[in-house]
Amino acid sequence: MNIHTILSKKHFVELSNEVHEVMKAQSWRQRHGYEFLVFLLRVALFALGFLVFAQVGWVYKVVGMAVLTYAFYGIGITGTHETRHSSFTEKEKWNRLWAYFFSDFWAGQSNLWWYHRHVATHHVYTNVPDKEPKEFYYPWLNKYVYFFLVPYLVTLWLFFKSARFLWGKWGKVAIFLILQTAGWLFHIALFALFMPWPQAVLATLIMRSLLAPVFVHIAVFNHIGLEDPVKRLPWLPHQSRTTRNLRPSWFLNGMGGNAFIECHVEHHLFPKVSNRLLHKIRPVVKKYLKKEGYKYYEEGYVSCLKNCLKHYRTIFLGNPIDVVDL
């Protein structure tokens, strides 16, 4: 073990102790109650979207669909992420049960596949070329097609990736198929209250796909263009060199939560900390990393998009990561 490894481990222990002090000062309400409250607010927003959508007139349909889509993504992304990182509730069994609702039923992807892809692989081997799957980059595609059209296939992609991962485990395949089918039927039935079934199916597909480009962009921007270590480094330098925070945005935060936006570095260092508390520990982490000379990357969403479009081939040929790593 070399001196840099020893030193980085010492630094991570020091940082962990500082973070632990912040965590100890928080009540259950601050640790988990806030997360459930935000979930209920998103459900209320989803219901409001249907109330607006039910009104007569194309303006109501457009506004209602926009609200529905935003709430749908917020529930699916943050719910799946927090439950599989064991930060939604204190008890692991409840996190696992909620994961079936958020991921399999609501989002239409297997939470077991997602855990393997995101928690067990992505978090451990962030940007390591031979460990992170390189399967969602097509160099022959035009950059605008890649960033603004291909993402609309993500709904299908998530389903097929889930089915392939579970294939052969027939009991788990059955649970996934039943839950994701029930989720689709639930959303279709809600739309069918206001329109014929064929239109309800189309409306459900639009709701589940409308913000897909933003979803993909966030996944890309969190890590693309940063260091690609040939093997795992010690935890602190590895996560700080390969991870980027996006600058705060109420729109992006409402859709993906702090963990994917301005606290992604903090999330990678301490993956079991809830969204609310990531915001609390962010000043501590940022100050410590800068004091000890570690990287701390921050960039705006628009700036990242411009850079990816401008340097598309250079960046993506060197970093053909699986963009759906949420």
C-alpha cells in the first residue's frame, strides 16, 4: 500500500467523522420524514396534473401533461434511487418493498437490475472502462439525434435490460412483468377516465417519455469527460475525480433530487445519505475536499450540454459509458 493510498484513506476517515457529526444532529424527521413528505407532494402534483388535464381545451391538455410528466419522473427517479440506496426509510426491508413500487410498478424497470447496474457496479467502478458497461453509445449517430431523439427509446430500453438481467429467474421475471404491466394499466386507466382507450395509451406513452432527454442528459453530465481510471482507486480520490455536481436548479432538483444535481459528489462519497441530508453535508464535503487538494467538479446543465455537443466525438469516443446509469 503506497503513501497516497494511506493518506487518502486517512482523509476519508476524517471527512466521514465530520459528516457523521452533521448526521447525528439530525432528527428522524430530518433524515427520513422529509423524503416521505416530498414524495406525498409529488403525488399531489400528479393528481393536480390530472385535474388540469381533465378540463376541456388544448391548453389544459398541454399544461396538464407537463405537470403529470414532471411529477411522474420525480416519483420514479428519486423513489427508485433512494429506496435502492436504503435512504428512503430506516429499515432495509421497507426500502426493498418500496423499491418494487417506485421502480417495477411506477417506472417499468426491475429494481433488482437497477440495483446491480447502479449500486453494485456504477458506484463501485465509476468510469472504470472495463467495468462500467459501454452499451448506449452509437458513434454513427448524429449528436442531435443522440441527445434529443434516442432518449425517447429509454422506456423500451429499461424494460428489455430488466428482462434480460432477470432471464432464467422465472419467479423474479413474473413479479417484474406483473408489476410493470400493472403500472402501465394503472396510468392508462387514469387517462381513460377522460378519453378513449387508444388515446389513453398514447397519452401514457407521452407522459413516460416526454422528459426522457433531460433524464439522459443528467446521467451523462454527472460523469462524462472526467477521469477514466484504469482500475479502482481509493474511495475518496476515485469518486472526486470521476463525479461532477450540476449547479442548483429548482426544475432539475424537483425531477431528480439533490443526489443527481448539486450533491452528486456528496452522494457518491456517502451513497446512503438521503436527499435532504446531502444538502446539509455539502458544505462540509466541499470545504474538506478543497482544503486537502482533491477535485470538486461543478458545472451548469446548459454548459455541460454545450460542451458535449461541441466536443461530441472527442468526449464520447473516450467515454462511451452507459448513459442510463441512474
